Amino acid sequence: MQVSFFKKNFFTVIERSIVDENLIAIEKKEILQAYDFSAWKLTANSKLTQIPSLSERENKMCELKKKHNSPFGICVTTADDVKIASKYASFLYIPGEFCRQADVLAEAKNAQIPLVVEKGVFLAPNDIKRLCEKIQGADFCLVECGSANGYSDSILDPRSLMLMQQNSSCFGISLSDLLSPEGTHYAHRPQWLGNHEFMKAFIKTGKAFQASFYVTKNNAHDQFNAEQILEMVR
Amino acid sequence: MQNKIYAGNWDGEICKGVYLSEQRPLIMAGPCMLETRELGFEMAEFLKNKCSKMNLPYVFKTSYDKANRTSSNGVRGPGFEKGSQWLREIKEEFGVPILIDVHTPSEAIQAAQIADIIQIPAFLCQQRELLAAAASTGKTIQVKKGQWTSAQEMLEVAKYLVEQCGNPKVILVERGTNFGYNNLVVDFRNLVDMKKFGNAVVFDATHAVQLPGAGDGKSSGLRDMVPHLVKAAVAVGVDGVFMEVHSNPAQALSDADTQLSPKAAELILEDICRILERV
């Protein structure tokens, strides 16, 4: 039996980075990079309307592949993205909003490349197994991003962690999503933003459920960076 | 009937002579999935006739590709080629505008060939590429509010479409908010909040009663609650009401627990007229 990519490659953190023109390959020990080539998610006061497709950024991907010595991932949001990204990436990263999109998941599975799939904040723990059924046979791991709890809030539900443990060979926890759901920035609870104690609590919970890694976004507001997370995990 | 100017100076016209309006809300109704040509014809004819009788403007809604079913075993529908052909025939036969949902930028461009309203599903409501592609078609763009998003975040979506993409023909839809797992509640404050800056707001009556994922591999729902939620939404004030109607809901290939029978839909339309008279 083939050993999972996620077991073979020792890492503790996946860092999500948005690619700009000046990007150079980011390589850090114990940290896997997942690159986002398009700012696909609408945030407040966005003015960007001409969004280059992945095919338009193929040169950049090719350049990245040449420069990277360690494995790296590419964020995909459509079936077409999967076809292009799988030529260059070591793994594909599927954001939670797309965890039910049949075409994206089917194409990702067919690409026969390791997959990191986030659980959408709207998905009940019991539906994790439905998500896994859609990519059955692929080498995949899941990421817990919290569960929506009213507006502008998400919670870490241990029932999700238990089901992730049961349904995938390994799983991680997205600390960025738990500490600052995008587009909200905890307007009503600013003291929660990037709270050090919460961060520790999430990591401890992750350890209790044998989470294999943590996810952070290097563009998020008031966040800890990947090295700081690594330090806390140790 | 044109009675309001919406954000971006839009007069609310969906297609020639069909307008959004709080006085006579636009009814967006039809089967969840375009299972067969016959089902489409039957529902379009029935709903068009009932709406005409009650002087309510009408748009035929359906999906030819359900791309985000709960389970991998879920049926997806006839697909674009067959589905768009059937919709063309329905449009020709009954003279009704068409509403279709899309899941990718290329689907949005494709759907514009037949649709008068392009709908962005709730899960994808913040996907910038999809919003920009849909807006570029010049069609009316209807965006469902994500089950986890606040009204404030939806105002950002509307602002992006109107100000950055240059398409003022935007409708925001309330369809319920996660209330724990497998349950949605409708926060009627959203109907008020999303109208800020003059946005058009529609209430999705049949998805709002869904119990997501509660049906062992599919969504369940509380169909009996639909009339009550519609009453409240119309009383608060909406520019349209969205509902899924099937000739035989129990046998429907999707959303069987929430789609309405034609009779139930007719009673709701009558209710809407009564509430409008009262408020």
C-alpha cells in the first residue's frame, strides 16, 4: 500500500500565501506552502474585477515549480483550475466554500494528486463522510475551519475533529479561520482577534485529537505567522 | 409595474414589462431541478396562469445542473445542452423570463444565452470570479445570502457588483442562516438590512425551511412552515418571493421535503395577495 503524501512529508503547518508578481518560492522547514494565485474571495471594499484565471498565470506556476525544492500546493476553486494546477503542484488545496462542488471534487480526484480539503463552515459534522465519499480513493486530508455560529463567529466543535479522525488519514485545523473569519474581523468582539490564549487552546485541542497540522494565512489580519505557530505547537 | 428605483439607478426591470416591486412582488417559482421537459412545461403553465390571474409578475426558475448535492449519489439534472433547449421552448411557449443558477464563471457566460436572471448559489456568494463573470453578461444577477454570512457582508457583494463590475441589476436573497447544525432560521432583520442603499431583496421561501443534511445524505425540511414565513416576509416588504414547486414533491429528485405542490403554491400566492392588501 502506498504511503500517503501527508505522512511521507513531515510538516506541522500549511501556510496559505497569495501570489503576487514579486513572489519567490517560500521554503521553510516543517511548513508547507499552499499558494493562492487569485484573490478569489470577495472581501470588503474590493475593487478587483479583472481576475486572471489560473491558465493566464501558468507561467508563474511553472516558475514556482522550477524554484521550489520542497513540495507545495495550489489553491483551486473550479474544475478548470484543477486541470492546470495539477500539472505543477504537489498537492491541491480546496477552500471550504467548494467542499460540496461536485465538479471540483471529481476533477481533483481524477487528477490523482494529493488533496487538502477544507470543511465548509456550513457543513454539519455528520456530512464530513459525504464529502469524503466524493473523493474516495484519492490521497486526501481534511482541514477543520470551524462551524458558523451566528454571524461573524465560528466555533471549534470537537465532534468535527472526532469525525475527521475517523474519515481521513490525517487532518489539520485552520487557526486563521477560527481566529478571524474573513470579511468579519470580529467587529463585535475585537478582543477575540488573534487572541493568544485562544490560539493555544485550539492547538491543545488539536493535539488531543491528534491533528497532524495547522493552517494559517499569511495575509490575514492580526494573525500569528507560521513560525510563531510552529513554536507554540512545539 | 415599475414603482421604485434601486441601487445603481436600476428600474428593476427583469425583461420587457416584468419588474421587481414591493407592491406586487415578483414570483420566482418552478421545480428545483428540470427533471423532464414535461415537468418544466407543466409547472411553467400552471404558475404563469395563477400569477397572471392574481396580477403578480412571474419568472420561471429551475436548475439544469445541481452541482452541489449533499451526496455523491444525488442526481444532477439534464445538463446545459438539453436543459437550455427545454428552457428555450418554455420561454417561447409561455413568454416567461427564466432564472438559472450557475456554479462556475464559464457556466455563467453559457447560462446568459437563455437566462434573464443568473443566480449565484449561497455557498458561492463570495466567489469574486463567479460574481464578476455573471455581472459581465449584463443580465440581472441574483445572489443568495450564504447561510453563514451577515447582511453586512451581502451589502459588500451588492456594492461590488454595482460599483466595481458596473452591473446595477442586482438582487439579494434571504434564505436562512445556520442555527446550529442541520437547521436554518430566517432572521427578518436581514430583509431590512440588505435593502440598505436601495438593493432589491427577495425571500427564498422553500430553501429557508431546509434542514441541511438532516435527511441522511440529503437535505430535509419543514414544508409546512413555508406559508408562515412567506406571510412574514411579505409583511416586512420584499421585491420578490422565490419558491420551488413540483407536480409531485414526494417523487422529486431533489429537495423532495421542501418543494411545494401546485395546490400549496396557489394557496401561498393567494396569501401573498391578502397580506399585500392588509399592509
